[in-house]
Amino acid sequence: MPQIEYFFATVSPYTYLAGTRLEEIAAKHGASVTYRPLDIIGLFARTGGTPPKDRHPSRQDYRLQELRRQSAKLDMAMNLKPAHWPTNPAPSSYAVIAAASECDHDPARMGPLVAGFTRACWAEERDIADDTVIREVLDAAGFDAGLADRGLLSGAEAYGRNLEDAVAMGAFGAPFYIVGDERFWGQDRLEDLDLHLSGKP
């Protein structure tokens, strides 16, 4: 069974644009997925990246154009400058970690949860650092809203470990998919991941 290590950030617009296509690909190939939310700004700092706010204006403008084009291409609603971004990604990430532990990283359950958090941020103008929002997203995805309060220490430890593992495994952005030695960066590389799992170079 192929194993996909999935590094992502709940505040990443590109993680939002990935939707649940990873889960469709995993189901198609009988692959398992390990969901690894992480601190994307921490990852940038460790791997030579630059936070969006610190990028040259030309890069900032291009990023907004690219998000507009990609969201239109995928027919996904998107606010390019959401009211609650940036926000603290840790609370929602801890909830994802708790949920993954609860359902053994089942893609059929985890995909809608991750999509729910990113959609709340990028399409619904909701603050995913807010406890009420976290509970609502958990509930909407079929999880116990109480997961928002459980395992916070273990969630924090896993969150930090995910960052260390991402750096060690060669990830430098989000979303990032790793299968063995093969790495795929960005929602626009999901087709390449699909081809790889099909045995094509």
C-alpha cells in the first residue's frame, strides 16, 4: 500500500485549493495518508522561504493573481484578503491532530475536516483560531467538537514534530506530498502525484 506523508498548513490558501483531491487520489490507488499539519512560517524560516508579508511587492501581487486564477480554474470561492488571515494556525492544527488520532488518519474523514478549516479561513471569513469556529468545523465534519479541548499537550508535541520531520524529509512549503523519495509541492502537483502512484515517471 503506498504511503503519502501530507504536510500542510490550515492557514495556507494553496492547501485550501487542494480541496479533497488528495483523498480522491489516495482512494483510487489504495494509498494511506498521514496528515501532518505544521507551522508554515516556521518551515519557511528553516528552509529559506519568505513569509508573504515580507516578499517583494511584485511577488505579493503575483501571488494574488495566481490565487485568483487558480480559484477560478477550480471553481472555488475565495477571498484573496480574508478578514482573519493571518491567524494562529496552532489551535486548528491541534484539532486536526486529535481528529487524525481518533480515526487513524482515515482520508474519507480527514479530507473534509482539513477542507473545512481552510474553507472557513479562505471562503467563509471565519477565524480558525477561535474555539467556537474550531468546534463548528469539527462537528460539521462528523467529529466530536470536544476534540478541540482534548490532547492539547500531545497535539503541541506532534505539531512541533511535524515541522522537524518536514525539514528532515525535504519539505519546504504547503501543501507538500511525499511518497518514498518522491516529493510533490503544491496543489498544482496533485496530477503528478496521481501519475507517480500509477507507475508513470
